[in-house]
Amino acid sequence: MPAADRFHASVRIDVDLTCSHPDELIDGLTDARRMGSAGLDGEEALLSLIDVVIAPGARHLARIESIDASIVASEWRDGQGSVPTGTSDETRVAQAGARLSGIDWALDELFAEEASPAEGARDLRQRSVLKGLIWNASVVIVDCLFEDIISLAAHGSDRSHWRDTHVISQLPPQFAKHYDRSFAQKFLAATIEVTSRLAASPVYPQTVAHELALKIVLDEAERNADRLAGSAPEGWREHLDAVLFQDLDIDSLYVPSPDDVDAATAVPPMDFASWFIPYSHATEPVPYANDEAKEPAGR
């Protein structure tokens, strides 16, 4: 009798699972498997629970040659063109970012103009997550500045208390003698203006103080991006630094110097007395964060 014909087929099985948090799956492992899985994270635990079972009567028909399993962000689907309404940390951040339309123009060069549906879904995901990180950072920094003002007011005579604040402590240390409640209030006004422009219009900081506020917001977003590794586009911070700032001269303020002479002669001036004076090319900042007109109008 001639040998029976043999057929080779590749079968792909996709399993889409939803759970409150993958880390909870670790609790479902047996003691033996847990002891043999040092450093097991949530994704590895999920993969360890995926198995393939072949019906007893069909074992002679099929053989598993390899298993290539991976976790995918199934909430993001190719070609949808919108942020999904999921509940994962990444999706919640992206949902916040969908409201940050004022910064889209600054992100365009980070993404390809013509992309396949799969690339488009990835780009939407990364763009939305990045904007969400900046949105959340804006909220955190403004909220912490309110706390800083209260704290500085309570320690008015203690000029060293600025080191114990949340946001003011991130400013150049060599100007610490100026960091009192009055300064913190003006810096709060500048920060609110910067973050409001992120949501509604092109962002070009009008003063040194506004640039420092934007830097601190982006620093906060960058720290939080580590929690969502791989979700934001590569090189995003360097790109935004190049696009949103006139230059990066504000970094020089963090280098200790004996006095403000060099900063005062810089173009534009960067000595402390000039921090709230608008750049010549800039639009006027909000009155509270503007040092050009200190006297009230005549009555």
C-alpha cells in the first residue's frame, strides 16, 4: 500500500486576554513555578500560563514545533485613527494626551508622513502617550507649585527652605536667595501660562522664567516616561528641546558662577533681574509674570 500523503500546515493562534493588571497573574502561579521563576514580571507570568493542548485522538496528526509568544497592546488596532477607550496605564495616559492639541505641530517631524496602517497605529500610540505624559506633568508641576507657595510662606524667614520644595528646588541653586513666596507666585503664573499654551496654541516661552517652567514640565514628563518604557518615540526630548526653545542657554544658569555679570550681558539677558522681562520677539506674557510694567495705570 502506498504511504499516505503527508501535509504540513502552520497554524497561528492569537489569544486576546483582558485582566485588571498582569502582575496579579503572578499570584496564580503554584509555589513550585514561582520558586523557579525568580524576578518574574507580569508579562512573563501571563506567557507562562498560555499553553496549547491537543485532543487525545489527534496527537498523531499534530506536533508543536515551536512557540513564539509575545504580549501586544491589543487596545490599539491598526487603522482606527483614534485613541482607544481602554483601562491600561498606557491608554489612560494617551486619553489625557488627546486633549493636548497645541503641541501637535512640534511632534510632526518625529513621525513618518506616509505610514502603513500598522505604523499609523504605532505612531498614534506613541504620539498620544507622549502628549499624555506632558499633560500629566503639567498638572503635577502646577499642583506642586501651589504647595511650594504655602510652604515658602510658612518659612518666610528661612531662606534655605527652598531646598525642601517640590518645584522651586529644581531651579538653578545659585539664585536661591531670590526664591521666596513672591517669586514662587510669579513663577506659578508663568508655569500656568506655559502649560495652557501646550493645550491650545504654539508654545514659545516668552521669558527666562517661562523657559525654566517648560524645562521643569518636560523633566517631569521624562521621568514618568521611564514607567512606560517603549511607549514614547525615541529621541522625543532632544527633539522638543530643539523645537520649543529659542536655545538651551538656560542650562548655563545651572552652572555656578560668582555673580550675574555674564548672565546680564548675554543676549538675551539671563540675570535674575531679567527672568520675567519678555524677549524682544515674544508676545507679552500674562501681567502677573511680566516685569516690564510694574506700576498700575493712572486713575
